[in-house]
Amino acid sequence: MKWLSKIVSWIAAAMVGGVFGVAGTIAHSVMWGPVPIGIIIGTIACGSILIGIRALTHDRAATVAAGLGMVGMLMLISGVGPGGSVVVQNTPAGQVWIYIVAGLVLLTVAWPSFRRLPVRTEADARA
């Protein structure tokens, strides 16, 4: 039954990542004067959910699933829609958003697991 719970957690992580990917992608172009507030808030939100999934599950695969959901939805809604509309335009802000999402996913997946590092004792230090 442990494998079933892992698969369910991966599916849930992919769905949550997809939701955050859509929300960040839709909001990335919001500007507050010269400040790209949409990119800032989207980066914080997407990074927080990836870090949260990694910290709570201690499972790299769940973080990969969330990242795939996030990047997958970003790519899905970045194309030209049936009505000819484009959510992520080929502008510097759109390019930055795509690279930020990909970088966040790579960073959280590649981050080392400190739980598995060996613990040094005083006896090891003296030797």
C-alpha cells in the first residue's frame, strides 16, 4: 500500500504544481508602475509551493511531479489559443517568467537532502 500512497501524492503534487503554474503564468505580466509585481509574486508563490512540497514529503519525485505540472501548464497555456490569444507573449517579461519557473524547479529538485548526511560526533573530530 505504500506505493499507492506515493502515486497519489505524486498526482496531487502535479495538480498543485499545475494550478500554481497557471496562476503565476496568468499574473506574470502585471506591472505596478515600473515594478513587475506579477513576476515577483508569481516567483514567491511557485517557489514556496515547490519548497513546501519538498520539505513536507522529503521526496524528490513529488517535487519533480509538481515541477512537471508547473512547467507543463506553463507550456500548455503559452501557445496560441483557439481565438488567437497568447497568455505569455514573446516579450522580455515572458522570457524571464519561463526561465524563472524552470530555474525554480531545477533548484528545488537538485537541492541536497540534509536529512541523509552523516552526523559527526566528537569521537570523529578527535581522530
